[in-house]
Amino acid sequence: MIVKLRRRNPRYPDLTPGQPYVIIGIEGDDFRILNDAGRPNLYPPGLFMVLDAREPGDWVMEYGDDGERYTYPPPLNHPGFFEDFFDDRPKAVRTFWRVVNQRLATASKVA
């Protein structure tokens, strides 16, 4: 999936209007994207216009108790992964950047 920010939002100064962003996962219906600082944060989908709605076929999709959607590439799809990433655990950091760089390379061929 590729989205772009609809308009500047003071709550999210780390995003640029009109800039395309590649979705790297969906968590609790929020989009996980690399923001302008290169951090994989969660953002509400209402901030964005969808440019390309296709999701990678290998993503693992699950639904929470309230019907919220969770979907990630298999290597990023386990409880605690992003906690480990943000705690700078080397294995999680290496795995994240390997998966994300592959996804960005594929997305750039589509965009």
C-alpha cells in the first residue's frame, strides 16, 4: 500500500503533505509507516489518501476482539517485535531494516 498525507496536521509534524509513504504494516487499523525522521510510527488512516491499495500477498492478517485489523510481513508479525525494535535490540533492528528495505525497493518499482 502506498498513501500520501492529505494536508499538514500540527499533531503530526513528522509527515509531509503530498509525500508518498509506503505502509509497512497495519496495527489496530492504524498504518505503520516510516515518517520523515525514518521512524516506523503508527498513524490514523484518515490522515491519508490511498494511492495504491494493494497489500503484499505474504502479509499475515489477524483481527482483534473488536474487529480491528493487524497485518505485517511474517518476520515482523510477532508480539513484542516493535517493542524490541524501539528498545534497539540488534536482531529486531536488523530484521526490520532488511524487511523494510525489501518492501521499499518493491514499492518504488510500482510507484
